[in-house]
Amino acid sequence: MNFYTKCFTLLLCAPLIGCQGESTEKEPDNNQLLEEQKNFANTGQIPPDMVYIPGGMLNMGGDNEQADQDEFPKHQVKISPFYIDIAEVTNREFAAFVQETNYVTVAERAIDWEEMSKQLPPDVVKPPDSLLQPGSLVFRATDGPVPLDNPAYWWAWTIGANWRQPEGPGSNIEGKEDHPVVHIAWEDANAFAKWAGKRLPTEAEWEWAARGGQEDLIYPWGNDDVNDNPQLANFWQGMFPHDNKLEDGFYTTAPIKSFPPNPYGLYDMAGNVWEWCSDWYRHDYYALSDRPRSMPENPRGPTSSFDPQEPTIPKRVIRGGSFLCNDNYCSGYRVARRMKSSPDSGFNHTGFRCVQDLAGS
Ligand SMILES: [Ca+2]
Ligand SMILES: [Ca+2]
């Protein structure tokens, strides 16, 4: 789809003023988990380009003053072992899927106004047919500072933008075969995962894997301030959305594996592109999870979605942040950071990676 849903669905990160806080560096408590991962690697059972993630007890939720309300309360959940892709799904991989299946992504399909209008307030008037053409949302830097509570300033509805033309007509993915695929709707990510014999991670699995076996740390690499370490992830240095100082070398996507992996060997769990999870998003889901004497096991999220910022639009969870994240906007690179997006919306900063269950589990 779609113009209006996308416009109403734009990621409404609450503006967060940079405040790294007084986090205490902890010795990683991950030796046992890493040892288990290493031992499993010797079994020869791991699917290509994936790693084994040991099961364990995840302390899930916000770790510092930047954490938003929906990251609390921090609570324990039990996770079973699984495999996860080492990196985000690339253009090369997605092209192979499309070549074999002739799959057409949501951003490439005709827009169904009747379907779209069901999610919109009743007084929204149908836009002209000239706008209701296949497309997607592309980031456009502003000329100067703008209010950060209105993403319409930097997202441009672009007819013809899709995974093959990430910046719109005239652009292409030549030379970007190893970049993460973008303009992927949740439905597209699931279609790829099914084809590959995999599935999308749950939100809890994603956070467990991103933490790399370390408890209560802010980023996949630990607590070293992201602002002092542009060599650790592809994010936005400078003031968003007008001044990108490019200290990490990438304005939009970077080829996968351009930055160091986390202790589990996973790349870009912070930044590059947001990654779809299987869960519906509810702002109060963690509060619902925090039941006394109850230990949620492999939680799969709520049965329905609710985002008070856009109550009429169901949303799925996305994780990990993108090349657009920084501390003056959304700090999406924090491992606990939760974000949400309409399942039928693709952006040029959203992609995915897959997981797979162990045989017999
Ligand atoms: Ca960057
Ligand atoms: Ca990522």
C-alpha cells in the first residue's frame, strides 16, 4: 500500500534528549553461554549463515534513563535455544527468493483504497488516484531543525520506491547486493522466511540474541557510549534529521558485516536497518507480562495490538534501530528499545532477519 496508512503510521519515537546516565560497567556474565554456543558449533548442525543461540533466562526491558515507558517493567522470561541469521537479509538473498517465486512485495502492489480506509479515521477523504500508486516512504533530510514529534517532515511518500529502487525511480540496488533489503512490509518478511524454512524472531528472542549473553547492558557491545563509538554501528551522528556528520561512513544502509559483531557473532543488531519481529505491539505488554510467580516461557507477544499514539492502526514490533537513529531522536540501537510499525508499511530503513527452530523442538 499506501499513502495514508503510511503517513499515519510513521514511527513516532518520543524525542529523547541525550542522557547516557551513570550506568555501571559490569563484567559480562556470558562465559557459560558462549561456551555452550562454541560447543554447539562443533556439532555441525547449524544451518548456513546462522548461529546457535543458547536458551536461558532473559532479563527483558529498559536499562538506562533513555528507556521509554513501554520498556518497563523489566521482567524475566525463559527462552529456548534457536538459530538466528548472522546478518540482516540482503538484497542478494531477497532477489533469489523473488526470482524463484515471482513474489511481489506490498510496496509494488496496487493500492486498495477500500482496505486502506478501514484503518483510517472516518473523516479522511480519499486522495487523488495520482497519489494512490504503488510506492513507499523514503527518508529526506530536512534543511534545518524541525519538531521531532512529526515524522512527516522527513518521510516522503515516493511512488515507485520499493526494494529494487530504494530511493525511488532512477535508483537501483546495483552494487548493493550485500546491503540489507529495505521497503519490506511484515507480510513480505514472513513470505521470505517461509520460503527459506525459517520464521521471524519473537521480540523476546530478538532481545535475548542482541544482548549476546550479557545482562542489563545498554548496547550489543556493552555500555560504551554509542556517541563516542561511530565505529561500532551504522547510526546517525549529528543532529537528526538535518545534519549527518557521517563519522561511521554511511548515510543510509551499509553492507552487512561492516561493523563488529556482538559476542554471539551477530552483525548489525544495533543500527543499519530496523528488523521486523513476529509480535504484535502493545505499549503495556510488559506490564501484562509481569505477573507474580509467573515466568513467561518463549513469549509470543500479545494477541492484539494497541499503540496509544495511533489507536486505530494495528502494529507489529520492530527492533534494533537504523541508520537514522541517534540520541536526540529514538536511540533505537539500545537492545531494550521497542518500536512499532504498521505491518503493511515498508520504509527505506526497515528490513529483517530470520530465526529457525532446532530440529525436534
Ligand atoms: Ca550512518
Ligand atoms: Ca539491524
